[in-house]
Amino acid sequence: MGQITLNKVRKAFGDVEVIPPLDLRIEDGEFVVFVGPSGCGKSTLLRLIAGLEDVSSGAIVIDGKDATDVPPAKRGLAMVFQSYALYPHMSVRKNIAFPLKMAGLSKSEIDKRVDNAARVLNLAAYIERKPGQLSGGQRQRVAIGRAIVREPSAFLFDEPLSNLDAALRVNMRLEISELHNTLATTMVYVTHDQVEAMTMADKIVVLQAGRIEQVGSPLDLYRTPSNKFVAGFIGSPRMNFIEGPEAAKYNAHTIGIRPEHLDVSNTEGAWKGVVGVSEHLGSDTFAHVLDTGLSEGMTVRASGEVALNHGDTVFMTPQPDKIHRFDEQGLRLS
Amino acid sequence: MATQHSRAAARAMLSPSVLLLLAWMIIPLSMTLYFSFLRFNLLMPGMEEWAGFDNYRYFLTDPAFWYAMRNTLVLVGGVLVITIVGGTLLGLLLDQDFFGQGIVRVLVIAPFFVMPTVSALVWKNMFMNPVNGLFAHFAQALGLQPFDFLAQAPLLSIIVIVAWQWLPFATLILLTALQSLDSEQLEAAEMDGASPLSRFIYIVVPHLSRAITVVILIQTIFLLSVFAEILVTTNGGPGYASTNLTYLVYVQSLLQFDVGGGSAGGVVAIILANIVAIFLMRMIGKNLES
Amino acid sequence: MARKVTSRRMAIVTVVAWAVGFAIFFPILWTIITSFKTEAEAIASPPKFLNFHWTLENYITVNERSNYFRHFMNSVVISVGSTLLALLIAVPAAWSMAFVPSKRTKDILMWMLSTKMLPPVGVLIPIYLMFRNLGLLDTRTGLVIVLTLINLPIVIWMLYTYFKEIPVDILEAARMDGASLKSEIIYVLTPMAVPGIASTLLLNVILAWNEAFWTLNLTAAKAAPLTAFIASYSSPEGLFYAKLSAASTMAIAPILIMGWFSQKQLVRGLTFGAVK
């Protein structure tokens, strides 16, 4: 079981309210990602769930029981920290065994569970080493191992991949997703990287300034962002926004169109511009188009190798059903 | 990590230290302050009476006080100049690459670990003694008249002894500061065409200024209280020639048993130290924030 | 700086540095050498550097005659005792300020430091009178109390700067792993803090061993540590150079060795973390 409910949870540091009253429901077995720019309160929210911070008001309910005043150790949750927070003086084995030792399990039971976790996470070869002798990815795995041996009702991840290099990050992303498929335990995952959110989550919670901007599945957010902030935050490259007369044609204050929803042509189209920087990735071609008269610059994504070069004149046509319309407050018009 | 639970535990763990230091500070301080307004001599117990500012008047108008004041300042100033100039030069020297760096560093630091009474006695007898001291032997070898350091230049001799003890401290701190200087900064300056001298003036000295301030402030706190070196070598003499404030208060209260006068001197010493302390605290406080 | 140093330059620096190092160390070396001479050779003119008859008789005499061992033990008991006591009081305080900081933590730290800046002579009389009335003059207990209190701020500060370097994440991880406050301290904090605690201990034993204001003023004979014992050589026995040297060598040797081990921590401890 791992069902977590936040009721009117509010957090203030002194006079500064970092999280205004907030409601959220995390279902058992769900992979929920908190995403948002740095300083949006996503880590604080996770720490409130963990019990590492006290809520200023409101209640946290875990599996139907009020856990608001329960100390972290008693909440039955496990956490993986950004810095991994491994115990530097203990071997990998002792690190993983630590929560079990604290729970007072028998020696043989501890050994059994640690060996099992080490096998699942491919740590068997390093089991007697100290964290200082491990690579970033190995440390990350130890941190995860320490979390899974407890068989917690939910896992909390605080930006766990941000200290890894790009290639390793992709690997670990897959491993964590795989782990979720195997264990089917609730996972709450904090990141500032929307790619991680999109690829891993069952449910994404987009936060800004402590407020929830939108909750939904990755494709919900991609298809129907409820406001400009979410529209701009989810999706890469970023959505293009156009204001003024062109937006007025669509009865909106602002319209948004994703780079991949613009059709490019050398001869004709709705909007005209000049290619500034173009990035050829092979699988995709990104072009930054200037002098459109619509907004400062627009990004276009074309599939495959497309001959878009600096100084070329291009025409772009938005796919009509992919245009997002927003009002003056930035809220979605449907 | 600040939860109600941990905060309560934290307070409970902090309070013994706070209470002890509070008691250590307030009780003797207020007693000193109180005594300084009494006519109170240990030879005449039970005769204590209120004296108002008399003790301060006697103490501050006593020529001995002005000698002591002057000696204190000369002692502190002299040692500071020697240790900081010497410490910077030594720091620069030890920061170079050379054979046996570790051993030389150990040799240079050693005097700091010698207890004050030992270093004072060793210098007094084995080096500065006009008959059997090593300096006297050298003077004789050169055909010169041996010089009685502690009789003829008592304050200077004490400055030399104390400076020898504190030179390692200044050296160590300045060396540490030098080593923390980012070498890329120096390389950037070199690429910008700065000569070794201008690199020293514009990069190294500003970098050291903070460490030098720390050395000045911390040494001053300790140097204001130099005691054992004087007790063992000159007993403050001849006359008051090498009596500092600390030693004067000691003489007044524990040798002449004049508790009132000694306490007034103690209060003066506290005020003097506080002036330095305020600057030091500001420096450290700033560091705490960064 | 990965730079090639010319061997000529290195040779010059080596010679100069060794000469300076030797000069600074010389008084200590001379003391050690003299401790192995006879009294006559100790004051011989011209002085004898190595060409004398080496003897251990001074060490034997000093030990036999003046109960050197008792003063040595006084030094050990007073310095180690006061350091352990200070650690006992300081560890919880430093822990709480480093890991559960409040708005007042900084003020408390600064205030603690300010007590260290009190000139001892300012409180000499009240302490002396209190000790006299309580029968603590010339007792080890009395000195342990005083040295504990005067070193407590330094101990707290040093521990605080060491504890500050332990990532809070790790302690939180322990809490998430189900550790109680007690097990958190026993299994996680203490092992990680041991190096810091050890160097704090070392530095404070050194400071307490060499303390020469309170030890001189609050002891007479019975509880006198080595600082006070050596001071008693100032006259007339000071003229027995060889014996003075032997006593001095024994007094400084243990601390010199400890000091060399703690040179790195020394800077940090004595500057309250202002220079690292």
C-alpha cells in the first residue's frame, strides 16, 4: 500500500510562504513526478511528505492514517537523495543493511535481503567497497538499494539523476522505470527536467511558486496544457508563443504552437522568416527562424535531415488542430 | 531538517554549555567589578569598605600604570611587527618547492608547542645570560663585551622571546592562506603581462590581507595577556621596565594583596581587550555568513 | 601550478629554507643537546656542540630529586581531563548548533567566542578567592575546572566547523532509514565526526598542557603541572643548565610530537575557522 493524500498542506519559513495551501492525491502504485523550475517548492513538498520538514498547517495522510506528526522514520517511506547521502564510513553492504539494522531484523534476514538487492542492482561485485571508491552511477544504485530493502510503502526521489552525466542519466532513468514496473510501489519523484517527467511519470504535477499549475498524465499535459506556464515548460524545444494581431485572428490573446507542429517549406506558407542558427542532429533538424514579424524568434523542428541553413528564407504553416489558445491571464481557451 | 522534535532536543543539548559559559563570564566579572569599588586588602580581612572610584583614581594615576600601559603596547606592537613581517617572508619561502619541505615546516612550527615557561627559561639562561649564555660566548669569541640583555634591554628581550613563540603561528596561517590562493589567478595575471612583483602586490597581498588581519587580532588577544615569560625572566623589572598590564594586576592583587586596586586594573584590562575583540568578532562573524 | 622549477633555483631555496628552519629550531635543539651534557660542559666556554661526553645523568637526577613524575602526571591529568570534560559538554552543543540551527545560533556562537577574549587577569581575583574559599587552590580538580571553561569555546567552535562539513543529507537519510536520534548519533554522526573530534582533542590537550597563567597562579606545589614546575627552576636552580635542559626536554617532548601531528588543524582551531 502506498496511498498519500495532502489536505490543505501549507508551508511557511518565517513570514515567507513557500507553499500555499495545497491538495494532492497520490494513488497506490502510481509514479508521480513533481516538476518545475528551481525554487518552485517541489523539493520542499517532497520533504514535507518525508517528514523532514514540519507542515505549517494542513494534514498528510498515508494509507488512510494521519501522518502529519509522525516522525520520518515511522512513516514507512524511503528516500533517495540528490547527493545520494551514502554513509561514507560504511561499506556498500553496511549502507544497504543500515535501515534493516535500525528496524531490528535478524542478521540472516538482513543478509538475505541485502544480497537480493545487490543482485537486482548489479552491486554484488562492489559490496565490500566504501562509497568513496564507487562511480556516480554505482553510488546511485547503492542509494536505491538502501531504499528498496526496506520494502517501503512509497519511494521518494529528490532529483536523483542530476549529478550524473547525460548517458548515465538515460540508463538510470530506464532502471528506475523498470524498478517501478517490477515493484509496483508508489514513487514520488522530484525533478526540474521535463524530459525525466515525461518519460517516467504516470502522473505529472507541475509546480510554480509553490502552487500546482496542473496535474495530469504526460500526454495530457503535452496535448492540453491548462496555461501558458505548463505549455512552455512541457515539451522540448519550447513552444512558440505569438501575441498581437496574428493571435487575434484565432480569437486569443496569445497563441502557442510547438516547433514540431510547424510545417516548413521553401516556397510558400502562412508565415515567412529567415533561418538564424540551425542545428542538425540527424534524426531532427532544429531551425531558429528570425524576422518573422510575429515574435522575437521561432523554433521549428523538422524530422530527419532537412536542408535548412543560415540565411535561408523559409515559410512555416501551423497545423491548425495543434494551435493552443490562451487568454490575457495565460489560461487556456478551449 | 528542522522539526519540532529535533529543535527541542537541540535546545536541551545546547543549554549546559550556555549555562556554564554564562556563569563563568558573569559571576567573576561582576565580582571583579564589585571589588574594584571596594577598599579591600587580603592582609586586612573584614575591613572592606566602599571606595567609590578611589581604586581607579589610584591605579590610573600611579606612574606604574603608565609604564605598564606603554610596555603592553610596545610588547604587543613589537611582536606583531616581527611575526607578521617574518611570517609573510617565511610563508613565501615555505610555499616554494624545495627538498625536505615537510621537515623544514616541522622545524619552523616547533616553537609554538614549547610551553611559555620553558621557552622563557631557555632563552634567559642559555642564550641571554651575560656569563654563560650562548650570546655571551659569541660576543667573547668576537672580542666584544657581553651584553646583559635582560638587565639592559628587558622589554626588547621579552619581545624577542615572545616573537619566537608566535612566529610559527603567523607563518602557519599565512602559509595556509598562500596555499589557498588559486594558481589560475596568478597564471591569468601572468598572461595579462604582470611581473612577479606586481603579481605579489596586486594579487598575493590582497589575498593575504584577510589572514593578516586574523593574525593581528588573535595574537593581540593573547599578547595582551603575556604573563609567564615576564614572571620567569625579569619579574617585571628592573623597576617597571618590563611590567605589562597583566603583570601589574598580578603584582597588585596577589603580591601586594590589594584586591580593590588589582580589580580596577583588571577592569581596565578587560576594556582594552574588548576593543580588540570587537574587531575580531566582526571579522569572524562575517566569515560565518559566507 | 604545474611548472618546471629550475634545479638551480630549487637548490638555492633548499639551502635558504633549511638554514632558516634550523635557526628557528635551534633553541629547542640546543636545549636537547645540553640535556645530555654534564653541568660543567653545559657552561663550558667555548660552547661544546657535539664533542662532549654524552650522559643521561641529568634525566636521572631530575627524576629522582624533584619528583618530576608527579608534576608530569599533574600535567597529563589536567590537560587530558579538562579536554575530555570540555568535549563531553561541547559535542552535544556543537551538534545542535550545526544541525538544528536557529535564528540565534550565530549570536550564541559569537557570544561563546567573546568569553574566550576575556583577559584572564580580569577575573583572576574572584577566581582566586573563590578557589581559596572552596579549597580548590593547588588541586587538580580546580585546574581541570578552569581549563575546561577557558577552552570550552574553542572546543565548541572547532567541533562546530567540523560538524558543519558533514552533509545534512546523510543525517536525514539516516532518519528516513528509521534511525532514532540515538542511533543517528551512534552509527552515523559519530563515525563521521571522529577525525574532527580527534583533532579537536589533540589541539586542546596541547593548549591545556602549555597554559601558563592559571596553572602558575592557582597552584603551589602539590598540583603543579610542568609549566609551574619548570618556572620553579627560574632561580637559583636555573643555573644548573643541564638539569634545566633535561627537565625542559621532558616537558616539551610529548607535546612537540602531538603538535606536529596536529599542524593542519592548528590553523583552523586557533582562527575559529576564519582561515582554513
